[in-house]
Amino acid sequence: MNFKLFPVVLTATVTSIATLFVAAKFQKDFPFMNQEHKMPVNFASYESNVTGKGTPPTDFEAAATTSVQAVVHIKTQTKARTVVANDPFFDNDFFGNMFGQRQYYIPPQQGSGSGVVVSPDGYIITNYHVISNAEMVTVTFNDRFTTNAKVVAKDASTDIALLKVEQKNLPYMEFGNSDDVRLGQWVLAVGYPLTLDATVTAGIVSAKSRAIGINQSQSASAIESFIQTDAAVNPGNSGGALVNTKGQLIGINSAIASPTGSYAGYSYAIPANIVRKVMNDLMKYGSIQRAFLGIEYPDPKSLTTEKVAQLGLDKNKGVYIAGVREKGGAFNAGLKVGDFISAVNGVAVQTETQLQEQIARYQPGDNVSVTYLRNGKSFNTTVELTNINGTTAIVKPGQINKAILLGATMKPLTDEEKKRYNLRGGVMITDISEGLISRQTNIRKGFVVLTVNGTSVNSPDDIQQQMNVGNTAQLAGFYPGNRGVYYYGIRLNNATDEQ
């Protein structure tokens, strides 16, 4: 016997006995697991001949390859500007412009975005906000060819602008039908984000007819009915294409929902059917021929829970009419406050956004069939749509009555009121609805306007005349029962279609 190995053998034996003892002492019994309850597992290999109910994988290659040829990189440069900060936009309400003039110099700025070629002879669609203040616009194609572009026309209310380059036989994108877009379908976003080269991202349509309020900062009569997707869109994508898997244009990418300014989950595109209508108007007339029903919607700020219950608001009924403009299309067709519009030409509408999108397809002078509910009963009527001025005539650039956009009902002071307030004239605001006044000022009902831009006013027509002169308006006046003069400023430069 080899005595040198004895200690090793002894140690191993003792350790084994100890291990068995501990295991027998402390081991808990685990229940038996039936193999039928195990999670199904499969090998991670792909077999092309496997049959089933799943859809085949979507191939984006063809759509991406053709799309990038028709999407361009837009670069802009703005003029240097001097901003005078003595106006009522800085010293609102009671203090007016009593603090004197302050001037700020803004140097020339550069910006960038994307655009979509929509014809072989050089017409390009982009966003209004991409080129709105541009002095110079250049366009770079996917093959890196660069040329200057002319701004043909632009429309703030839809955030659409039309450019033109002097080139022929360009690759262009065909319009698809945005009405055919369905939730969950695959889409591609094509553009030039973050000044990168042409970039393609993919996602699905997550919602339709979205209103996010972004266009209201540009226009008092903004149309918003966005297609919402989760395709990645970043700064620089604005004006780029949203396309389906056939490579057809179904929208113009315009905005993102983000706390940081960069992509954070959702992006928004203007539906192609609206884009095409606006494009045709800008080509033919130089300005959009916008159709209006002549109704007002409830003010969202005043829609408390009690107010909603009082009005009986329910999207299943349709769109509630909070006001009817006198001599407008709805007024002439017999629609009244309290009615619910449920369809236009047979297309159901449940929200203001859906109703706006339907009306935006038509021209002033067009007749549409409107289905509405009154006292629980359904009726149909025919409405002749009008332009923003309340007529059916073609509206040329610069012919829009800006006073209509105020969103206020006004009346001249009566002789008794003039005597009471010791005035020679003045105009009282008796009601406020959706418009420039509610969006840009704190004016309340009962305010008496004495001057507009320093000129005395005695009637609503006087206000209209002053509003149509320039791009800003300063209203000075008072509230009966309060001492002092109040000043309110209103920006008009982006309130209407611009040329």
C-alpha cells in the first residue's frame, strides 16, 4: 500500500460522506414538471416552404430605390432683419408701447429641409415652413447636382409650398390615394435629415386625421389632418416624402412629436390628396382656393366637463355646430347652432379634423351634400361652399379680407353708449370665436376698439380697412368700467395665403 496516497483518499472519502449527509438533510423536493407544459421552441432557421397564415415579408427595396431619386435636399438663406420690440407683442395689454423702442439685429440664417419632385419639368413640393422667410433657395438632387429654385407660391394654412427648377426629364414621384391609407400598413419616410444624404426609414401608419395644432402658429385658418406614423423623422425631413410600398407619394412629412426636437416615436405627414389639391391651385391661381362651410366650432378652452354634458357633445353624433356665419353656405342651407354634421357627400365625419379634410378637397362654388342631426333626427341638405371672403369668386393673392380672420363679432357704439363713455366713436367686440384674436391676444368680450394702428375707427368696416393695409395691427381701446387704455397686437403676415 502506498501510504503517501492515504491522506488524499481519506480526505476525498470524508468529503463525499459529508456532501451526501448535507444533501439528504437540506434538499427540498421539487415537483415534477410535465413536458407538455413546456414553452414550445423552434430552431431559428428560415424555411421558405413552410406554409401558414402569416403574410410574406415586405420588401422595401424597389420603393426606396425609386423614391430617393425624386426627393431633393433644400437649403435656404434668409435676409438679415431688424426687429423692433416696442410693439404690443412685447408689451401687451395695459402697458402698450410706453417703454420706448428696442431693436434687435438678426443676422442672415441658413436652413435646410427636403422636397419632392412631382413633375418631370421641375415642380417640387415642400413645406411652407421650410422656405417661408427664404431669400435664396437651392436644391440638391440625389446625384449631387445643385441648382437654384424659385418659390412659385406658398400656403401657410396647409404648410405647403411649390418650387420650380429649370430642368427637364427629371425623375418624379407619382401621387397615391391617401384615402386608401390604412392603419398598420407599412410606409417609408424619405428625406435629408440632419443634413445627411438621402435617408430612408420605415414604419407603420399609427393614426389618421390627427390635429396637433402646429399649423395654427402660421395661419388663422389652418388645416390639420395628419397621417401619423412611427417612421423615424428628424429635423431636415420636413418637406420629404411619405411613400407606400409601391413607391407612391401618400404624404409630405411635416412634423414630429418630440420633447427634444428630434425623433421620439411619432411623425406627421400631410395627406397626399390635400397636397395635390393645393398644388393644383398654386399652379393655376397662385394661391389656394379654400372652401368654407361657414360654421364655427366650440372653443376647446371653454369645453369643461359640464359644458360637454350641457351641449351633448358626442363624436358618434358628428361635429357640433357652435356658430353659423350669416350669409355663409351653411346659413343659406338652413344649418343651425346645435346641429351635428355627420357626413359630407356620404363620407362620415366624427371630428373637426375629419370635416376640415373633406371640405378642403373642394373649391368655392362647389355644392356638397351634408348629413346632419337635429333633435335626434337625421336630415340632408345641399351646401354651396364659399371662399374666405364669403363669395364664390376666385381669390387672387392679396385679395383676402384679413378682418374676417379675427374671429370676432363687432358693432358700432350706439349714440347712448357714446354719450355714456364720452366718445365720438368706437367699435365694441360683442363675441369672440376661433381666430386671430383668441389665439394671439387676451381680448375679452366687451372691449371697445378706439384705434387700429393709430387711426380712429367708428365701424367694423373701418377696422377691416385698417387690417388690410399691413402685416400687423395694433388695437387700442378700453373695457367699460375700467380705467386706462389697453393695447393688443395681432400678426397678420402669415394669417392668409402668401405669394
